[in-house]
Amino acid sequence: MEANVDIECEGGKIERNESACDDRGMIRQPLLSKNRVNTSSQIAIVGSNVCPIESLDYEILENDLFKQDWRSRKKVQILQYITLKWTLALLIGVSTGLVGFFNNLAVENIAGFKFLLTSKLMLQQKYYQAFLAFAGINLVLATCASVLCAYIAPAAAGSGIPEVKAYLNGIDAHSILAPSTLFVKIFGSILGVAAGFVVGKEGPMVHTGACIANLLGQGGSRKYHLTWKWLRYFKNDRDRRDLITCGAAAGVAAAFRAPVGGVLFALEEVASWWRSALLWRTFFTTAVVAVVLRSLIEYCRSGYCGLFGEGGLIMFDINSSIPDYNVVDLLAVTLIGVIGGILGSLYNYLVDKVLRTYSMINEKGPTFRVFLVIVISLLTSCCAYGIPWFRECVPCPVGLEVECPAVGRSGSYKYFQCPPGHYNDLASLILNTNDDAIRSLFSSLNADEFRITTLLVFFILMYALGIITYGIAIPSGLFIPVILAGASYGRLVGSLLVSFSNLNVGLFALLGAASFLGGTMRMTVSLCVILLELTNNLLMLPLMMLVLLISKSVADNFNKGVYDQIVKMKGLPFLEAHAEPYLRQLVAGDVVSGPLISFSGVEKVSNIVHSLRLTSHNGFPVIDEPPFLDAPELCGVVLRSHLIVLLKGKMFTKDRRLTGTEMLQRYRASDFAKAGLGKGPKLEDLDIKPEDMDMYVDLHPITNTSPYTVIESMSLAKAAVAFRELGLRHLCVVPKTPGRPPIVGILTRHDFMPEHILGLYPGIDKQK
């Protein structure tokens, strides 16, 4: 007979079946199967696995050990702490910049070799051999990327931005920032982009930067024998959160070569908590990234970097013309914003449906995930190589500074199967790297470079392939597919309005990309700055702001941003910045779950051990009672991890007495610091003998004596906002009237989740 096990995460309870778990404790039960709804916030999809999650301790725990530690710190130690913070910010910037450069270098050279080989075979009229070489290289690269992702680090699949966003919101999902995830993210992203998939390396770079920051912030990895003792100063979630915020910003800066955009992206999109000191440190990190990239790119201008020899800090320098727009242009920009918002919301809707469909395939095992990648790779190769054959060749324009057609080398004007003096405009877009295709679309040197029908076909192809590619078992970003589709759509509109407008087609392509990004990502300020840094065209700022505001406003009427949808779909218990309207109908006392398990200030060892074994609560209220006080009084909250460390030390007494002074002499605050990636002591590791069970232990030195509390009659909406803004894990609810126990219950992240609240009150009006 199979035994059922109750798992309680942060105060809530779910049931799982032991036979449904693998050796690592991951729940294999599919979360997003057909006709199945995620009804609990304690489990979430991470990669391809469904696993239990915990919250992070962002709150400063002011217990006696912490206070003693700060009182005893000398000025030299405080200076060391501050210096190490800036040193880590420097290391994150340097490391992320190096990875970003290596990523670009590898993609350009691998993809460039593939395109040159295909072009060489086509020049020899070996068209079938050219297709086999093109599709074969793509297939090998895609298979390698999927094998890495499916078998080594499933959490590396996708862009990683939703997971980083969830972590900075206070959600500790399994292995999303592990060293194995970092390794697969870097190499899987290179292989996936070089394999010709309609994906970008920009989203994965955000995840990569966060993984680098996490690795440095916890002093390396014991599992992989990469440890640096001098870095083990930040053994708390609060400092690691700041470092990971810097890492996410550095990832954007390295991917787009946009340091200011990286800071704003972290502020607007991924971070749930911000302060001025963090802004300054994040800005320093992205500035370091920019310096590293600039130095390496200048080195590449000497020709030592293969096919990545002409890269610049500005990725898409579209033109130097001054945009001059009239009323017709403003109407066209408004139309682009509206259509971009509609297309972006539709894109999000279809991505959500595709991800839910793929989850049913992915949950069958790694082999099925690899097979799905192979199918999508073959489909992409067939489209990229086959569709240009149905397009007629175009005569080369007169007076070009570049060679047309590009024979035997990479270039904007692809030879394909055309006669001399002609080029295939669709092949010039499809049979090219994503970055080169965007440069061609943003270019205004030749307004007639791409025909209207070509732009329409390319838009449909990028739109469809971008949707079906996201969600397979490779690291994949959404920025580049969205920019490609938006730029082709914008250039298409510009080509239609060329006789009425003062703006050139390259600027229309830029506005189209902005509208589509606004419609899918729902960001405004950060996207605006990133696009301006990408294209080095500050004069487009007013039009860019207008199109982003319109597209976001239109798309918000249909659904949420793509990353918010993915967070919800994965089941990650994300706390929004605003409270839902129906939360104002409830008070804090309405949702606290019981029975409440509390400890006395000096507690019996057996009571602590039994409570830890029977529950998986991570925080317990500590109540001082007679004979230490005349009446029961809330002393504070003690963490599960701290109790385990205390029990492991076996500083017990036979009688019930205070031992705070001896404990402060024996322990330091660092003894209770949080280990990285769950490597701390566990309850199963304790060696508690039967004679120890009847002894007592003083909990006062490790109890957080200043927990955040709310009165039980406080609006649940106000409590939810306070919980998120303060970065809490536990929020104590105290009674309104005297003469009752000093605490009513503890609110945790689970108690604010819609699934929990609507399960308790199914008849509540969600709109009021």
C-alpha cells in the first residue's frame, strides 16, 4: 500500500504520494496536464520538473546573536564588509561581460561557418548537399543543446527571466541558480542560437548573470569543489538578493550592450524591492560590463576573432539622419502602437497555449524533450532553406558600397540561386544570423531592399516560429524573436507609407520592434532606453515613448505580460505589487491557518523534535510564559533552520532555566548563517538520544524579537502590500482584544495566494 505524506510549506498543507517522487524529492505528478489546474502554491514547475518550493528570508532577524555580532564588529570589519560588496559587484560585471562576449563570439563563428558552407555548396549547384549540410549542422547543434538541458539542468530551459523575477520576489525554487544551470545556460544558449532557432541569447543572459552572482555570493559551490572562503561573507538571503539583482542587470547590459537599460530593466521588470544604495551598485556593475565589452570588441577589430571582427558597442547603428515627422507620421506611429499591442497580446496568448501543450510532452521524460527539439529544428531548417526558393530574385541596386550579391561570404545581399547581379531578399533575412537580420531591417540605406510581400512572409514566419520554439528544452529568449517580427512588421508599414511619410523605413522598423516589445513584455522605460542604446538614436525618443505607451495600454486590456503569464503558469507563488480588489473584503484573521504550533521561551527538546518532524513549518512563534513572566507574552519568531543548528549543538539543561549568557559565549551569528543551495544541516542528520528528549533548551538567543506584526482586523489587502514591500517570510497576526493568547497565527506567502483565499471563500466577489 502506498503511503501518503503531508508536506507543509510556509504554514499551508498539501498531500503528495511517495511513489510520485524521484530520489531528489521532486514531484513527478504533472502540474499542467490537460484539464488540470494548479490549486496549490507550494509546488511549481522548475524546468521540466514539478517540485516543492520555499520562501526566502529577506527580513533581518534581530536576535541576541545578531545584536552581539553587530556590537562587536570593529570599523575594519565594517569596511571589509562594504569593500567586499563592491568587489563582488566588480567581479559580477567582469564575469558577465566575459560570458556575454564569449557568447557572441561563439554564435557568430559557428553560425557563420554554417552559412558559408551552405553558400559554398550552393555556388557549386549542390543544392541537396547544401540543405543536408545546413539542416544537419542545425540538428547536431540543437540535439547537443537539448541533451544538456534535458539531462543535466532542466531549469536552464527557456529564458530564465520568470525564474529570476520569482527569486527576487522571495521564491526559492529548486536549482534555478545552481552551477549546473549556469553551465548549461551558457553553452546551451550558444548552441541553440547557432542552430538557427528563432530564439535570442538576451533572455538567457539575464539568467546567466543571476547565476554568476549567486555563485559568487555564496562563496562558490561545495558540490563541484569550487569554493572561495574569502567570499563566504554573505550567508544571508538579503545580501544575495542584492547581488542577484546586480547580476540580472549585468546580463541585460552584456546582451544588449546597454548599461543604463540594464539598470532600468532590473528596476522595472525583475526586482520586487529597491533602494538607492542598490541602484548605485547596480549601475557600477553594468558600467563594468560596458568597459569589458568595449575593450574586447576593440581587440576584435584587429581581426583575431574570426567572423566577429567588425562588432561594435552599438549593436544596430541604423543611420545618422535626423528624424523629421509630421501629423501623418504621428497617426502612423499611433497605428503601429495599436496593432503592435494587439499582435503582442495575441503572441502572449499563443505562447501560453503552446507551453501548456509542450508540458504534456516534456513531462514524459528527457527523451521526449530531446525528440521535440529535433522536430522543431527540422521544421525550422526546412522553412529557412525551402521558402526562399519560392521567391523571385531582385536586381542589385546601383551605387552600393557593399558587394551585391555576397558570393562565398556572409553579407546582407544573399546570392542563393540567383543569376549574376541579382539577390534573394527573403534568403537575405532568413539565411542569416538573427543579429544580421535585425541590422538589415533597421537599415535605411536602401528603402527598396526588401519587397512588401517578402516582409509579410518573413513576419508570419518569425511570428509562428517564435511561438512554437519557445518552451522546448533549450535556453531561449523572447527578445530577438519579438524584435524580428516587430521590425519586419514596422518596415512593412513604412514601405506602404513611404510616399506620405517623412520617416524612412529603418525608423519604421525600429518603431515596429518597439511596439511589439511593448505589447509582449509590457515594459516602457527600460525598453525605451535599451532600444535607444541599441540603435544610438536619441532623437527617436519622443516617438519611441509614444509607441510603447500605446502598445502597452492596448495589450493590457487583453492579458498580462509574457513573463507574468509564465510565472503564473509555472505555479510560482508570485506576490504582485498591488492587492487584488477582493482582498479588501477580508481581514488578516480570516485566512490564518491552524492549528498554530508555538514554543515556550525555554522549551523541552522532545516538543521541538516532534514539531519539526510532524510539520515542515519554517517559522514558529515563541511565547514567554510563567514562571519567567506573569502572563503569556509574544517573544518573537524562531526559524526552523536555527532550531536544527541549536539542537545539533546539544546545549541542553536538565532544568528549565535561561542559558542566554553561556550560549552567546559558545555561538556566533555566523554559526546560524544560511548555507547556499540548501547545504545546511537537516533534521535527519541530528543525533538526539532518548535521554536528551527530556532536557530543555533556551530559545531566547536565536529568537527574532522584533518580528513584523499586524492586528487581526487589518485589511488583508494592506497586509499583502506590507508583506511584499518589506520582503517578509512570516507576518505575525496578533489579537485585537486583551485576555486572549498573544498571537492568533502567522501569515505566509501561501496565505496571500488567490488559490488559497478563493478556496476558503469560493463565493467571494472577485471584482469588488
